[in-house]
Amino acid sequence: MNISDRYIAKTLFSFTATVLIVWMGVYGFFNFLEEMSSVGKASYSSLHAMRYIILQMPDVIYNHSTSIILLGCVLGMGHLATSNQLIVMRISGISIFKITMFTIKIALIFVFLFIILGEVIAPFSSEEAERGRSRALELSTVSKNEEGFWIKDGSSFINVKKNIDGEIFDNISIFEINPLNFIDNITTAERAIFDGKSLEMINTQLYSIDESIIIDNISYKEMNSLNKFVSFDKDLINSLKKTPQDLTTWKIIKQINYLSDNKLRADIFEVELYKRLARPLTLIAMILVAMLFIFGSNRSETLGRKIFFGIALGLSFEMISRIGGAFSLGFEINPIISAIVPSFAVMLIALVILTLKSSK
């Protein structure tokens, strides 16, 4: 890395860090005002509110990482342009294309750092934030976990009336379905202990239905305990009440695999997965579009206006990319196409224009 590269990297890092601090400050301010309505209830104080907001920061940064990186990189390059440093670099033999590619490299470093923040740190900090807030407000954290659910596991349909922390299931019923879609067995239990691989059911009743005769014959059997192996795990149970946006990428992949194995639709999870995988490509496309304005040749417009339009167009493109996910679900379009094709097309067009400008 030569002197000019180090200087560009330092500028981009400083501007991106500034944007990040301002972004967190704005988020923290407005959310602190919102939390003030809860201050004074039970033992919830302003310190608890600040702790809650700070622990939520990693998730907020991760969700808005594309916009933060775009603003930081474009404002940094805009600073170099307004101070005529880009002109000096171009006169010294550094092409527009090379400057743009180096900017994208720095942006991808930020992407990598924010992915670690969002996929590793944010899930734990967000959960701790919710637990701490609930304790201070003396809310029942168990009530959310006590909601029942239905889940399909192979040829079985499992219904749980009460789920306690994904480990204890009260009033559980299991319906075994044969290839003709008739019920073969119904198993009910007062309680089941889930260890992540199997259900240990206590005080179990087994109803077997024999359809081989004209009148169905139902046999009944009571057992103190019964063990049933299942294909899902605790992560999947804990994620049943969460939206795809609240899950880590690894858990989304596990959800997709589980749903696909059980011949269930996983469209909403696939859209979220491909949208995340396409995030670096979308960011590259937005930076390339913004660079077209920074290196524009129209001297009648101020550089500040060019930067503004570049950022606005880039952010608008991100919004369009997000809307593409909704279109994918509504019109059953392949999520890979809706997530990648628009970004790839814009990136290619911008690259061609920048290459032509660089050759002049």
C-alpha cells in the first residue's frame, strides 16, 4: 500500500467513523426520549434506559451498515474532491477506476467488520438488553416463552400448548400421518422434556387408529413415559416467534433446511438470506453510482450537489432492492433474481461508465 492509498484509507475510515458516531447519537437520542416514558415504572431508571439503548446499538449498526458505509465512503471521497486532492492524484497518474476500486476495497473491510458485529455480538447484546429491561420493569419474561406452537416433523404434526424456554412443553399432542394423509396414531402427554434431540414425554396416552376394517378401530394405551426422537433443535424452537430479520444468518439457513426437508415453504427466509448475501454487491453498486456524480464532468453544478445526488440515488437504490424482496414474495419470483440481478446490472453499467471516464 503506497502513500496515496494509505491517505485515502485513513480519510475513508475517519469519515465512516464520524458517520457511525452521528448515526448512533441520533438513534440513541430519540430512543432515549422514547424510553423516558417507562422511566419511573417499577425499578426502571434512566441508567437502565441507557444500558438498554447501548446494548441495542450493535443490532442497529448492523441493520443500517450499508447506509453508514455508503455515507462514510462518499463523504470521504467528496472531501478529497473539494480539497482538490483527487485532482492531484489523477495528475500523478492514478486513474478514476483505480481510486474507485480502492474505495470499494475499504468499504468491503467495513462490511466484514459489521458482519462480525451483527452475526456474533448483536444477538447476545440484544437478548441481554431485553432481559435487563424486563427485569427492571418487573415484566414477565416467561410469558413470551409460554406461547404454544405447531411444528411439522417428517410425517408428524406436533402441537404444544405451553412452551417454557424451549425445554419444557406442557400439554403436547403428536399426530402421526400415513402416506394417504390419514391419522395413524395420536400421542398426548401432560409434559415433555426437550433435550435438543428427543422428547421425553411424561404421563403419556397413545391412541392407535386401525383403518383396515370398515369401522375404524381405536386402541388406547397409557404409559408413564415415552421417548420420541425429532429432527428439530432448541434454536429452531426459540426462533419460531421471531421474524427472519431478527435471526442470525446461520439460524436462517437452519430454518430453510428444516422447512425444505419437511416440504414446507421457506420463501420468507430465503428472501432474507439472499438479501443479506447480496448486501456487499448492493453496496458496491451504490458506491459506483455515487462515484459517477463525484467524478462528473458537469462544471456548472457544485460538487456538494453532486455528492448529495449521488448519496440520494445510492440510498434510493437500496430502498428499491429491499422492495424487491416484497415483490419476490408477492409474485413468487426467484429470490436470487430479486436480490442479485438489480445490483449486478447497476454495478456493470456504472463500471462501464467509470472505465470510459478513466480512459479519457
